[in-house]
Amino acid sequence: MTRYNCLVCPGYCCSHSRIAVSEFDIARLARHFDLTVEQARTKFTYHYQTKEADEQILRHQKDHIYKSVCRFFDTTERRCTIYAARPNVCRKYPYGNKCGYYDFLKFERMHQDDQEFIPSA
Ligand code: SF4
Ligand code: SF4
């Protein structure tokens, strides 16, 4: 049973700075937006390379809660705008029936006695 509720969460997972996508994900985005794969790659992603990583990452936008979130996130409604075409990593997250951030959020809201409270992550 799922022990988290994304509908009451401001979308912390979409603020991760490195949301890596595969060639398959980029091709799906391209189809969704009726673009070529190269257009989708340039418009929606950038190349991130360090000694430890070599990834294609989703671009971000500014956000009033987490400073920066995925470019596909609706910062008012707090939801993904491309749910049907979202990358695999977003489909898998949080990799089980629990979400650590949701537990943290629930705990902080209970202690603040405020169901709208958003703790700094
Ligand atoms: S951080 Fe957890 S509860 Fe919040 S939207 Fe992501 S998966 Fe859902
Ligand atoms: S594609 Fe959608 S689910 Fe994935 S990080 Fe962006 S807004 Fe969140």
C-alpha cells in the first residue's frame, strides 16, 4: 500500500537538481511535443558531466518554494504538466511504498499544527 500522498505535497521530488533522462525519455518527450529528438534534447535537457557523472538532465525553472524545479512543473498547481510523457525516473520515484520527504512533511505539519506548512528541505 502506498504510504504517501503527492496531492498534499508541494512536489519536492521535482526540485531535485539532477533529474537524469535516457534517450528513450527524450524520444517520448519529442513525440509528446511533436518535435525532433534533437529539438527536444536541446529544449528540455542539458548535458551534465563531472568525474563521477555523465548525464542528460532536465532543465529547471525558478520556484518560490524550492528555488528551482523541473521546467515541466506547474509552480502554481504544484503538479507535473507532462504526466503521460514524464521520464522513467519520475515514474519510479520514490522507489517503494514510502517517500522520505512525505514522512518529513507529515511530521512537521503535525508538530506545527498546520496542514499547509512547508518546511525547508
Ligand atoms: S516528494 Fe514524495 S510525496 Fe512529494 S510529490 Fe514527490 S513522491 Fe509525492
Ligand atoms: S517531468 Fe514531471 S514528474 Fe518529472 S520532475 Fe518534471 S515535473 Fe516532476
